[in-house]
Amino acid sequence: MAHPGVKELQFIINAKAGVVSGLLQKPDKSKALLVLAHGAGAGMWHKFMNDTAAGLAARGVATFRYQFPYMEKRIKRPDSEAVMLDTVRAAVATAQKLSDGLPLFAGGKSMGGRMTSLAAAQEPLANVRGLVYIGFPLHAMGNPRAERGAHLANIEIPMLFLQGSRDGLADLKLLKPLCTKLGRQAELYVVEGGDHSFHMLKSAKRSDEQALSDAVEKTAAWILKNA
């Protein structure tokens, strides 16, 4: 059951991939809409996704969250890349129809952000003005390499990276030079002390909730600046 102010719906990816669920959270006086994909291990209802969407809504940014087919079917193994890219494109097209003309942005948590970037690198996502990556998975845990970011050079719209300084899937020694190479269209916001999901050490001076709130504040400001 959807929370108050959140509309649950379904949309078709294509004849082969079928139908998946989505959540539209579009408060009054929204100024932009972010199409937000989930990470590999948890779907659109995860607390991180709920808190992110609620925080953005409070700052004038609507969201359209959605499931990848494997998550919809409660299967642990993610879909093929081709299916996930088709899902991203279908979600963006659906969000466009629901947007009431709001400026459109897209991205996601971890794998969801990477799949959105791959889709945009292959072919521009229609009417999308910028991409938001929450914990971009640049490499596998314990294997710091930057090849997964090569396709980002093919994207011609602004990109925001929100990355924990302790993120085991994105060594900042690799991510910072990559963002520099991408030039003015890429901006990196580092959550100091945060891991891949912005969890903070017990010794940190701020809580997980504060770290996420700060990241959401940055995201909303960046989206509204580029809207």
C-alpha cells in the first residue's frame, strides 16, 4: 500500500519484459521530477528510497520510483543489462507522461544510477535535463578500476555524483579524476565519513539521517539549478 501522497501504478516495459510497478510522489508546487531507480539489493520501497523521495518532496522535487523486473518478481539475480536499460527508458517515458510539464531528471541508487547512465550514454533520454548518481558503483568491492566509468564521456547533460568517502565501490582516487575529466558537466558531492549508502561511523559527528538529509539537500538544489 502506498503512503499518503504517493501514487502506486504500473507501466509496461515492452512485450517481452512485461509490466512493473512505480511510485509517483508529486506534491503541490513541485518544480521538477526525478526518475529514481533502486539499487541491486533492495527495491523502490526500501527505507533509503523512501527517505530520499520524502526529503526531495519536502524541497520541491517530485520523484517517480520504479522496480526492475527481477525485483518485481522477487528474484535475487538482477535482469540482463538490456532488460534494465529498456526499463530505464520505459520509466522515463512514463514519468514524462505523468510530469505535467515539470523539468525531468533521472538517476538512481548504485546500480540504478549506473543503468540510467548507460541508457543515456547509448541514446539521450528524451527531455531529461540531468542525471543524479547516488553511490555510483565505479568498480567491484576490493578491485578499484575505472573502466566502468568510460561511457560517462558519451553523456552530454549535467551529472551529479553523491559519493561516500568510505564507499568501497568507488575509490575517490579514481572517481575524482574521472569527474575532472568529464569537465563542467560533472559535479561531485562527497559525504565525508559515509559508506556506499551514507552510513556513518559511530565516531562521526553526524548521524546517517543527517548525512542523507545533507545529500538530499544538495540534490534538490542541484536539480532546481539545472531545471
